[in-house]
Amino acid sequence: MRPVAFLIFCFFLLNDGASGQRQCTEADYYYEYTECDSTGVRWRVAIPQSPGSCSGLPSPVRGTECTFSLGQSTHRLQQCGLLWDSNTHATDNLSCNSSSWLPQGTYLESNRDECTVSLIYAVHLKKQGSVSFDYQYPDHNLLFQFFIQNDQCQEMDQTADTKWLKLTSHGEWASHTVNLKSGTNILYWRTGGVVMGSKVVKPVLLKNIQIEGVAYTSECFPCKPGTFSRVPGSSACEACPRDTFSGHGASSCTPCNTTTHYAVEGSSKCKIRPPCSKKDYFQLHTACDHEGKTQVVYKWMEPKICLEDVSGAVALPPGGEQTYSDGMNPCKKCPAGTEPMPGYEFKWWNVLPPNMKSTCFNVGNSKCDLMNGWEAAGEYVQSGAGGSDNDYLLLNIRIPGFKLPTSMSGQSASEYGRITFEFETQCTADCELYFMMDVNRKSTTVVESWSKTQARRSYSHVMTQNASVSYTWAFQRTNQPSEVRRFVNDVARIYSITVSNAIDGVSSRCRACAMSSQPSSSSSACVPCPSGHYIHPETSQCTECPPNTYLLPHAPPGPDACQSCGPASRSDKDHNMCSSDCSFTYNEGNRTRAYELSALGPVGVLMNGPSFTSKGTKYYHLFNISLCGGQMAECKDNVTDLSVYESQGSKPEGSTSVRSFICQSTIIPAGGRGFHTSLSSQSITLADAFLGATVESTLGDITARPDLFPEASKKVPDINFYYKSSEATSSCAAGRRVVVQLRCNPDKNAKGEISVPSQCPAGTCDGCTFYLLWQSSQPEVLFVWSEPRVCVSGVGLPQKKTLPCESVEMWVQLGGGLGALTALLLVSLTCYFWKKNKRLEYKYSRLVMSANKECELPGADSCAMMEGETEAEWRMRCSTPNPRLLGNSRLWHPRETVTVMRMCS
């Protein structure tokens, strides 16, 4: 405050000492803004160019607030070229020229494709400050991050929860605040996603960006048409109320002539009221009166903009006759040996239940804020009219918790409750119905969604923890804003909603329970059964399931509640699920083979790809496979729920981190999309139940496809592991299926190698059934007794041994061995004769060299009597073999002799 007071004091001192001087003109001074005072206000002070040269300087004026707010002025961001920019990053062969952040009046909307688009804002802070903004981030298929760089393009230190933003539910605005350092700060809002198929991505919405710590705001902008400012210098413009309008830079709104004209909120002009039509009214059922009767009535949509008394107008239909409603039977006590089944069961819709509420929401306007999003219509509850075609019509039911039946309270439950609803959609546009959940009011996640027209069908979702949960249905006719109603007849209907084990629910029937064998003073004689026990229908006692069976969660009491495990599988001690013990045995004639598969490891990993979307974005599919179930496979999303993990310290219900036998994640490599690290998203469960292992190509309703892979050895057949997922999806009504084929391959290592069919690089050809090939060498073979065993005593089983895979038939191996032996013999003979020939050439060359040196032929060997030789000496010489003669007989040839003679001639 002291520098401000001192500057103002100097101003008055200059004016007092300037008596008799000329009056100052605008050329004699300039303005400066002071620092923020203790009240958070700046002052604009006139400073003379030459102190004392003139008098009559303008008085100090209270300046602008120290907080810079963009507010509802985001529609002018493109005009501020020095501060704002929208940067688009395209990968190879990906055209992103039309991708950008778009102003939509009161908010900004991101791109809807897989291009990486950055909204950039540069600001210089005189002191430390902060930036805060509101956003909507409803779709995890789009990646959304916010980060800050300095003027050297170095990224500021940020934690994961400030860089990666949390998902929001549809229609919900979340706030985000990050501290800023003094100096230049470059703010980045970056979006980018992976679009697979034809599904449209929901954009990110941004509004109310506020920055604290800037030097000053030097300029005010006039309000756009349809808005006004009550006081000059306001931080934001207000939208004109309904049936009013305004022009550019208005300070108030002008009313319309409501007799003939109307205007929606934020209008720049009034419009003529059209004649009423069938699209302007809807039907609903009244609440039951004191006689238990209800009636179908019709009401005009609010706000009513049509005229009834003009030519071509449609009148409001009269109401229907009164009819009786259900629910009039009195309550009664459950008989002995049974207990009530608390929950909700809604099948008749004459009014919304007390624990349900219906709302309407639109991001860009408030037309439907006071409207009902859904209306009761007798046999069903259906989406309401709303105020615009892009409204979110919300139906919500809240359950405070779950309570297991007494017979199941002692078990380690994997299912605390289940919600089942029957619905249909009838659409002519790109409508979408979302089913969402919010556990303990921490985060809302989309469980499933359905687009366009859907025939009447049922969907169930299991609650895996005992917590307070809120389920929401959101219906949107189109995601494109428009003032003209074109799809008002597009509708979603829900026929029934059933929630089991709701803690504050009521019971419409009773179920059998286990009876205590001891006298009990409690009001209920029912007792909890241990894990893996069913209620015997005759004795009403808890009875353990037989070995290698698992207990069905919703089966009626009796032995049929225990379901047998599939081939080559066994149940856990609590009879909750079946899994393989990493061993497999099968009979081939009178021969039995048993394989030990533990060398393959607890979890197998396959990084499949790369694959490319329709626009060329590279991504991979990561498969995690738990073959034996000792350690379940886990797939995590390291983007959308990262901040949730850190803030809550545990995995939130409904998150994209899954644990199952087989799961899959989508991996986006680092660098190619402007992100510094590889991103894992869209984690899904492919299989949460093991059905069995067999060498047969069919198990139940699942069929293996060996034709998708290279042909296997006929001597060692493939082992097929069959899995399934109980969770139904919009494209797989029966859930997903997985077949893992194990194959002996001597060219692979012991741990093996996993691959997918070349015809289906994603591992599936229809999106519902996945096929994987796991090739390995050296399986351990165990010797087992043939069953039924009829022998006693005698020899024992041989020791376990490891045998290599044999992928070639015996006769092929024998032929190959004989061919190799023959080739080896031929090579040996060739080498021998080649070496012998070289030795002969060497001796011949030495003989020729010695002959050339003396230039005469060597003397001929003869047994004739020499001159002066006695007869005895002659006989002795000729009777002894002459090695020279023998050697020369091999060396000399008549032609060669002639050649030598020519050389010496």
C-alpha cells in the first residue's frame, strides 16, 4: 500500500506546486497502473512527461481488479492472437487441418477425433499466482491433460493429479486449479484420443478460465449480442433472460412482444411464435389419488412457444379414463424357514418412486433446468421432451447400501447386489443412452452405453462391494447443438428396474434360509451358511458343495446350486470359482499322457500390433493371460483414473483397472501423439471364468478355430483352454469368450510365445470371441495309472521326465536321417579323391622340374645284363622288386614322355 500512497501523494504535490503554469494536455503525460493494494485494486495515475512543465493532471482513477477472468468472453479468444493459439499435432498420414478448439458461446469445445490438439495461452505474471478453470471430461476414449511450460519451453514440475484430469459424469462441471510461478507461463490444454470403429468421441468442454497474478488488464470488451453488462468494467457478461434480447455492447435487455414473439435465453432477436403441433406436447400419468386411481394426461412443453388459436395449430388432446394401479395388497410375514428378499422392483410407472429423481441439463443454455428429464407413462418411464435436442435427460436412483440375506452373510461374497433393467431406444439421429454409477460420491463412471435404435432388451450389472451407490441413466438425442427441434420424437424407455439386496428396500417374495439346529432366542431362526455351502431343501441345514464344484450366486436352494467345474479344472476351497492347476491329462487309445504346464509362468503377456485406426493413429493391444488362475491378470489405465488412485489410496469401483483371467488394454506409444510417456487406456475384462481344458475343438457353446493358425502336429494335439466373461456388452449380449490353444513347438523356449490369428490381428474376428495361440517346447510328461486301475503291487510308476516336442512324423525323421548319412558319405569320398589327385599332381610337377634341370630324360629301368656284370649279380638285381620301377610305372605315360622329350629338344 505504501508505494501506491506515495505515488498519489507525489501527484498532488506536483499539482500544488504548479500554480500559474499552463494546463496540461494529453501530450504532456502518460498513464501507469500501480501495484495491487491491500484491497486487491490497482490505480491508474497520470505521470507528466516533464515534471513541473504544466498543471491540471487528471486525478487518479480506481483501476481494474487484480484477478484476470476470461469468464464468458471465451468467444473472443481467437481475436487475441498474441495470447491464444490452437496448435494441432498430426501423426503420419493423419490430416488434422479441421481439428481445433471451437468457441461455443459460453464455453470452448475440443476436437472429437484422434488428432492431438493443444489450446495454448501465454501470460506473464508479476508475482506468483494461479490458474483455475471449469471443465467437462465425460469420455475416457479422449485423453485430456493440462500442463505448463516456461518461456524456454521447459515443462514445469507437476504431479500426476494436476496434469491428468479426472473424468466427469455427463453434464457435470468440475473445477481445476494449479499454482503459477512469476514470469512467463505458457498454459496447455491438450486433447487426443484413439477412435476405433465409427463411435463418436464426446468432446472436452472448457469455461470460466481465471488467472491471478497478472500485471493488469488493459482492455475491456463489449458484450456480444444476447448478453449484457449491468455495471461497466464487469468481469463477465450476463445472458439475457427468456423472452428478452440485446444487441452488441448492451447494458440491459429489451423485452419481446410475448403475444406474437418469443426468445430463448441469450437471444439477440425475437422470433415469431409458430402454430402448435404434436411435437409441442407430451403425455404422463398422474399420481394415484385417494381411490388408488391414475389417469393419462397431456401437457404442453415448457416453455410454451407455440400458439393454439392460429390456423393449422393442433389442440391439446383430452385426458384418458382413470384406471386402478397395482400395489394394493397388504404385507404379510414370511413363513418359517424363509426370509424376505429386500430390494426394489419397479414395473408400473404412474409416478416416480421417492428415491428417484429426474432432471434435465444442457451445457450451453438453461432452457431445461426446471424441466423433468424423464416422465412416468404407465407401462414404462420415458425420456422427456427437454428444451433442446442436445439436452442430457437424467434419471437417477440412489441406494444407501446393500444387505446380504442371512444365509449368505457368512460367505466371502463377490456380489453384494445386482441391478437389472429392461429398456429400448427409438431414434432417427445419433442418440445415445448412458448407464453410469457413482460409488460413495467419489467419481462417476460410465458402465455401458448404447447408441441409435435398440430393440427391447435387458441389462444387468453386479455390485462387488457394500457401499452407497447412485445409478444414473442419461439420454441425449444428438450431441450437436441446434436451436431447431428436429429429433423431439426420439425416445428412450425403461420398462422395469430391479435392485437386489438394497438395504432400505422392500420384499415382494420370500426365499428359503438355513435353520439353526440349536434353539435361538432371536426373532429370526435363520443362520448364515459358510462359504461354499447351500441350503438343503429337506433339512434346511447348510450343506457343503461336493469337490470340484462352485456355488451359483442366484440358484434356488438345493444340490443344483452347486455347479460342476469343467474338464481339467478344480474349484477353490470356498467353492467360489474354478481354475486350472497347471496340469492336463488325456487318454489316447490305451495310452495316457499328463502334462505339467507350470513352466509357462503365472501370467503370460502379449503386446500385439501395431494397429492403426482409420486416420492412421498407431496403437497396440496388450493381453494379460492367467492360464492357471493362481495369480489373476491385471490391466490398468494409467491416465483417466491416475489421480483417483492417488487421492483415494485404493481402486475405485467402476474404474478401468480390472483383474480377471484374461484382460486387455490399449497402448498408445510415447512420442507419436505429443505425449511423453506410453499411455494405457480402455482396459476391459475378456474372461472372468474358466470353463475347462480339453483337446476337443468344442466346449459348451464355444468352438475353437484351429484353421486360423498354422497346422499343428497330428502326433501331439493342441490343448484348448476355454474362458468366458459373464458381463454383457452392447455388442456381445452373451458376454465375451476366449479360447487359448496350447501347442508343442520345438522352436520355442520353455516359457513359450503367444500370438493371434493373422486373419484377425486384434485377436477377434467378431469382437466377442478371442483366439490366442500359446506355443512352447519341452513340456514335462508325468506317468499316471490308467483308469480304472485294475492292477495291484508290481512295478511302480516311472519318474517324471522332460521330453522334447516332436513336430515331425517318424518316417519323415527316418528318411531325413538316411539322406543325411548318404550325403555325408558322398562328401567324404569326394574329399578323399580330391586329396589323392592333388598328391599326384605334386609328384608330377617335381619330376618335370628335375627333368628340366638336367635337360635329359631319366634312364630307363631294365633287367638286361650290363657290360662287366657277372651272371650272379644280374640274377640278384633282377630278382629283387625295384620300387623305382613300380613308382615310375604309375607316373609315366607315353604322352607325358613325349612331352618331356619336346621340352628337352
